[in-house]
Amino acid sequence: LFCPSWVPDIKDGNDANYTKGKLLLENTSIIGELETLNPDGNTTLVISGNTTYTTRQYKYSHIRITSGGNLTVKNILNLFGRVTVTIESGGELVIDGGAITNADISLAPGGKITLKNGGKLVMRTNTNFSCPTGALADILNGEILRSNEY
């Protein structure tokens, strides 16, 4: 009812708890357990090669882009819970016409983020985007927004 437009309309059974998502299903039967959205309880997604998202994605775990890793987002990447995206030295995040929502980005010296073709980085409430010395933020054609502006 009061969620941003990018939040999917998935019945989750407990809107009062941001760490709980939709009901888990087993053979299409509801088993009564709410899916956990706490990224600290999930295995971190490690990007060490080239990965491209061309369809809408929903991620519930932290994302780490290592040296030599490249994540390109060409659609919408929805991050849930308190997911963080860490771009290590030699890693790169490219938002190519797509958007990352609910973002909390940690950019290390030697890491790179590129926004092009109208790409949008929508920062989670109470987070800041910072580009430390030695890191590169290349905004060719795109923007960094707060969640209430998207």
C-alpha cells in the first residue's frame, strides 16, 4: 500500500517484519514458514567473471564483485532486506539502462561503477554513496537517486 513502485506485489504474510518475505512453498503447498530476507543468513553471491542480468532479478543475499568480476544490469535488480553490494579492487558494476533498487554500495579503491544509457542507482534510505580515493564512478548517462525519488 505504501511501498515504492518497484516493490513487487508478493503476499508475504508479515508486513511488519522486513526480514520476512513470501511463504515458502513445498510442491505448491504452503508449509507455513516465511522466507527469510535477512542477507546475513544467506550465502553471499560472489561475481568473479562476467555476469549480465537482462531480466528482472530479486536478490536476498549480499553481492560481492571480486577482482576481474563484472556485473552488468540491463533491467531491474531489486535488493531486499539489508543487502549490500561490495565492489572490490578490480571489480566493476555496470548499470546499462537498468536500475538497482534499495542499494547500499561499498566501493573499494580500485573498484569501478559505471552508469550509462539512463542507468539508475536507487540508494536505500539512510545510506550514502561514496567513491573513495582510487575508485572510479563513471556516470556517462544515468543518475544516483534516493528511494523516495524513484
